Amino acid sequence: LEQFMSQNDVFISYAHIDNDPFSWVSGFHIALEKLLKQKSNKHATVWRDPQMNRSEAFDQKIFEELSQSLTLVSI
């Protein structure tokens, strides 16, 4: 059963250009965490890629985080 434990409650998928110029995706991320905490009385883990370095294994990290998430929010 432990193999099915998720690390993230929510994975936010978005294009970095969508977060400019007003950083609305960042604001959505923060608001979503707060709302989930209010509704569940526990800390909710929301993951998104704020800005990965090009040198990082981008596809591998995204797949890893997505596979450990309960919910996907696609923007």
C-alpha cells in the first residue's frame, strides 16, 4: 500500500509564459494551498515547476512529480 502513497496532493501544469506579467499562476498556487487547508484542516502539497534550470533533467522531474500526485490541474 505504501507504493501508492502520493507525495503531492495537486500538480499544476502550466506554461511559464502564462505566469507573466502578473504572476497569476503563482497567486493561484498560494490560494489553492490555503483553500485546501481550510477545507481539509491539513496542509495540502501543491507542486509546480516555478522555473527549472535547463541543465536539470526536466522531463524526468516532471514525470516523477506528476506520478506522485493525486490531482492534475492543467492551465
